Amino acid sequence: MKTTFHGVLVALVTPMKANGEIDFNVLSAHIEAMVAAGVHGLIPLGSTGEFYALAPDERREVIKATIKAASGRVPVVAGANASSTRDVVTFSREAEALGCDAVMLAPPYYSLPTPDELYAHYKAVNDAIGLPIMLYNYPGRTGVDMSPEFIERLCELPLIRYVKESTGEIGRISTLLRRCGDRLGVFCGGDTVAFESLALGAIGWVGGVANVVPRSHVELYRLMTEKRDFAAARKLYFQMLPLLNLMEGGGKYTQWVKAACGLVGRPAGAPRAPLRAPTLAELKELKAALSQIPETRQFRK
């Protein structure tokens, strides 16, 4: 399999103004900071990007702004998720028409499709577009768990090229690599198993915390896959783990990522309701976790 995407793909936040409108100027500046930090790709409209809280026209404008800001320097993989096959096909076609390099698709949420229904769903999208598809397995959000065996079956579809495996179970990564590694680019989607996933052979890391400490994410990837300096990588990862554990284990991933962006000098605003900004006590926890990462030193003066 010829791999096009690799490395750190940041699941972008969607910055909001105080009135709840999308702040496209901040989004453009944020993307510039991500590219300058060395990330290898951008994913707008993922879970961290609050796609579920955006109207169709807002989703369209976010993609357009992301592509414009990226300026061809890194690939753009748009989340095109919805609760029906018809809407997913529509959003995927739109992403292709706007110039995205791929789409990222989780199973439709709430309806709980059976494996055969889900296969038909992905086939419908596969047959409707010409872009590579990144699967997004996150049963904690969608209620649907795509097993490695089912993902192997989906590899029969020609546009299924990548998977973001977000269960946080390292055994999933090894099984996917063993069963599908020659046909599927496997990305770690669970922040707390990133070191182990890259050591096993995952081609990259898709994460929302990369919005906060992108240079650390990129450096960890470089140490693991280019320099093969596992001692240095382990040291950096242990410095990052308090923040990653806090984000993954607190049940408030998007809220805390956006708050942490503000703490490191890249304010992204509050999430849209029903989500709420963290409390003062939670901000104190975030500051403590951030303080252990060298990249944030300039913000602690």
C-alpha cells in the first residue's frame, strides 16, 4: 500500500467568539501555528472540532477556511460525519468539491447499525466519491464498535485507506497492523497509547491535544519513527502523559482542549452548548499538567 498521509494529524478545534459565532480569523492563525510547529496534516470537523454543533453552511465555511490557510502545505482530511448515509454522502461529496485530500468517517451515531448495514453505509460513500477514506473507530462517542475483523472486511472497498483507532486499546493497533497493515494506514487515535502504537508501527497519531502542544507531538513522532531514539521519546512521552491522561480520562476532552489552547496563548473560545468551559478547579488541573511539558515553558513565566 502506498501511504500518502503519515505523522501527526491535528484534529482541529473550531474557535468561537464570545457570541458563539465561529472566529475564522483565529482559525486561520491557529492553523498557521500548527503548520509552523510541523504537524503533518489537518483534520477539521472532527469530535474536537464540534462538527455535531455546526450547521451545514458553517461546516462548509470551516473546510474552506482550513484549505485556504493550509495553502497546500499539508493535507486536509475533513470530518464528514452525520447520522444518516444520505447526509454523509452529501458532506463527503462537498469535501471533495471544496478540495479536501480525504474524508474521515465514523459510523453513523445513535442508530446503531448492524455490521451489514454499516458495510453498506461505507460502500455507499465509497461509490459516491473519489477521495481516500479514513475510518474513525470511537465507540465511546458513536455507540458502534468496529472490530479489527470488520475493518479488515471494509478494506475490500478501494477507498478505505486509513483508520483512526480511538478505543485506546493497544491490542487493537497490533491486530489491525497484523491483519490489514499492507492495505491500511493505521493511525493511533488514543492519546494515552501513542508511544506504544508508534513503536508497533502505526504510521501516525491523530489527536486533539496537538492543538495545545503540537511541537511535542511532532517531536515524539520524529524521535520514534525517524531517529529511533526510544529513550528520548519515552522521556518526552512521560512528560506529556499527565496532560494526555487528564484529557482522555476526564470526560471533557473538547472542553479541556479548548481551555488549554487559551492557557498556552492560542485562545479558541468556549465550546458550544450543551458543553461548557471548565471550572476554575479544572483549569488549575490543566495548568499543573501543562507545566510538566517543556514546550509550554514560555507560557509559565
